[in-house]
Amino acid sequence: MVKTWANAPSPCIDVCKYKRKGRCVGCGMTKDEKRAFSHLSDKADKKAFFQMLLERWSEQGGYAFFATAYRRKCEKKGVPCPLDKLEEPA
């Protein structure tokens, strides 16, 4: 069985331009959040992190761009995309 959350790659999609309140326009994370994600090992923590990002995307828009790029990243790494286990923002 594939471990979606345990193998979840960082939400960073390699855009790395910080404009929106210090958040990256590509992934929506701050620099501190990017560092923090790399230290998450518990699957529940990773899922909560992604849920927080999805809530942020629902507030600021741009989810479609992020989701497409992140799915592509997961595909290249050969891992299931965690976004498929979450509900898309409205």
C-alpha cells in the first residue's frame, strides 16, 4: 500500500517569489513554513499542513495553478498526489 502522506513531497513548486504577505506566489508558503515542512514526519501533521494551505488558497485564489504544478511534481517523483485525498477549495 502506498503511503500518500508519508511520501508527500514539499508543496514547493519552485516558483519562490514572496509577495503576498511574505508568501510565495507559487505554493502559498512563507519561508518559515517551507523550512518547517521539511521537518514534518508524522502523516497527520503533513495532512494538516496541506489542509492549512488549501484554506489559504481558498482565501487568496490561484489554487488551479498550484494544483496543476504540484500534481506534475508528484508524477515526476512517482508518488501519489496528496491533493487527491483532500477536498478542493471553493
